[in-house]
Amino acid sequence: MKAPTLLIGIAALLWGFGSSDAVGQRVQFPTQVAEPNPSVATPPIGAAPPGYTAPAGASPYGTGAVATPPAAPGTWAAPAAAPGGVVAAPVAPPPSAMAAPSLAPTYAAPGAAPAVPGAAVNGAIPAPPANWDPYATPSGPSGTLLQQDPYVQPGACGQFSMGTVQKFIQHVDLDFDWFAGNGDHELGIDDVNLDVTFAFPMFFNSNTPLLVTPGFAVHYWSGPQSLPPTPPDFDAPADMPARTYDAYLDFAWNPKVNEFFGGELNFRTGVYSDFYSVTTKSIRFTGKGMAVLRFSPSMTVKAGIWYLDRVNVKMLPAGGLVWTPNPDVCFDILFPNPKISKRLTTWGCTEWWGYLRGEYGGGVWTVRRNTEFYDGTLFPVLNSDLTEYDDIRIAAGLDFKTVRQMKGYVEVGLSCSRELSYKSGLPSKFYPHNTVFVGAGLSY
């Protein structure tokens, strides 16, 4: 009985392995599909059902066509697909039609990296300035009241010039003149002058400051030789000390009432002597007052009086016309010191001008004379006298001016109508020969 039972088990096992898939796998239950209703029309594939309205931009080509979404107003829309479901190659939209992304306002903490300049919250982003550096080191707000010094301004040739501030020291001047002469009826002179000009605001207006100039000058005299008196005048002989000096303080102010009318005012006082004979007459007061009327940007008229406080000439009328037809030419047709200037060239940052000028020169000093004529006899005594020297000078020269306000000149000229006068008990006059002179100066 055991053998038949074993054979039946083996046969059942072999039947299980050799059975079909439906029997060996899990049971699949069929899904029941509803039968179509012949009374209801079924729309074709790709067609819209009844009562459905296709949105704007829907594809009219049915199956395989992708509908293009409607474009927003004011933006660029992609081209529609070609018939048959073929999509054309994309075309890059024009830059002007691209909609800028909307930017929300952000808060920048102190010390944070700088944001793009010019960004607006309405979506419009203008081009950043040329000097904007996106890789700049983050920095906080400025620690000063002013972002930039308003007084120092970049000037020409890489230099810096002063802006609205008034310089305290306007300029320092050094001048030298040499007059030839050493002999009978000749008079040689060497003049050296040094002065410094300071500016002080007047009535809170830096454009018309008060200019204060202390100065000192030395005059070296060569001659004249002492000559015996000659009839019919029998005047005292001419003589001069070796040196005379000028120690002065000058005040100048050029007020401006309006754009058309102004003035030029000057007052100077000082001691003029050989410092051996110093009296009340050694102190002199000079000055000038000029009215300035500007007719046009190129024409100005000046008129006034110069007070010289000399022995023979106390004052002179002064004035004339200043005409600049163009920036390269200037006519100062003024009495008693006319000048005509012409720009020759500009070399680098330096302007070079040529000029022709005239001047009424001279001065007055108290000196100690070594001789005195009395009753036909010449006595070697020490006598204080007031001496005046006058001449008319005509010179041609060359001057220059740099962007750093350094100026200079060199000139050669003729001194004529020369006269040396003495004011004493026995007045005397001496007329030196005409002579040539050379002058030079530097101002900074």
C-alpha cells in the first residue's frame, strides 16, 4: 500500500510543474467595460466635445499639435506650429520685447555688498554707470559729512587747482632791473624788489578779497659824479648815496558792484630813505582810484587818478581802454602804463606771451648829501635832502604762465627823459644820459 501512495504523490507533483500559466500564476479577474450607447454620438479623437469652447491659442490641427499659450500683452509670442504637427525652429526674441523680471525692494545691511545701481522696483533696470564696479570691496556709508572736498578740483595737465576757497598767500614776487651807466653825466641803477601778497575776504566775498602786500626794495646807485657848479644857475652838484631803500605796505581792493561796473582801489604807505637820513618826509603815501566799466566781454573802460606824492609830480590822471579781441591778444591802452600782449605759443602746460609796454618810473627818497654849495664855495657837509628820480621806460619782453600759477618775465628796454631832482635850500636838477636796461622777474 505504501508504493501506490508514493507513486500518486510523485504524479501530482509532476502535474503541478507541468500545468499552464493560468494555473501556475495568480488569478486575473477581467474588468467589465461598459457597452457604448449607440444613441450618444462619440466625438472623434482630437475634436472638442459639444459645448466646449477652445481657449485662445488652441491648436486647430487636432492630434499631434500642441497649442501655443496666449501671449501676455506687450510681450513677445513664439510663432505658431506649422500644419501637420511640425514645430518650426525657435526664433530668438528681440531684446526690446523681453519682459524684465520684477525686482522686489530689498534691505541692504550696513557693510553688505553694494546692490546694482539704478535698479527699480517696477521691473525696469537701467544700465549701470560706467564707473560701477560689481567686484568692489563692500563698504559702509561714508564717515564724513562731505563725500568729496569741494575746494580741491582737478585742473589741466593733471594738476589740482583751488575751487571756491580763497588762497591766503596769493603770490610771491621777485623783480630785478639793471640800468647801464657809470661815468660823467651817467646814472647806473640796480633795483631789487621782493614782496608777498596776502588775501583777506572782504564782506564775505572771496571773489573780491583785500590784497595786502608787504614789500622791500633796494636801489644801488652808480653815480652821478659830483660836478662843480656852473653858471648861470650855480646849483649844488649832483650826488647820490650808494643805496636807498623802500619798505612799504600796500593795500588793494577791486570791488565789483555788478556785472558791468566795478573799481580798482589802492593805497600804499612806507618809508623811503637811505636809512641815514630818516625824517617825517621819509614817510610817503601813494594810491590810486579807478572806475571800471565793462561794455562787453572783450572791452572795458577805466578812468581815475593816481596819487604819486613826488616832489615834482603829485598826481596823474589815469585811464583808458582794455580790449581783448580774442584770447590770444590783449590791448591795455592805459595811461600812464600801457601794454600790448600777444600769445606766442603754448608749450606743454605753459603759455608764452610777447609784449610791448611803457611805464612812468622813478621814486622819492630822503638822502644824506655829502656836499653843499654856498656863496660860491663847495663845502663837504652832511645834509639831509629829498631826492626824486623820474624817467620814461619803453620795453619789449617775453613772459610765461604755468597752470600752477607760476609766472615770470624777461625784458629789455630804453630809459629816457631821465631827471634827478633835489629839494633843498638851493634846488638842483641833474639830467643823466638815456640808457638801456634789462629786467627780469619771477612770481609764484
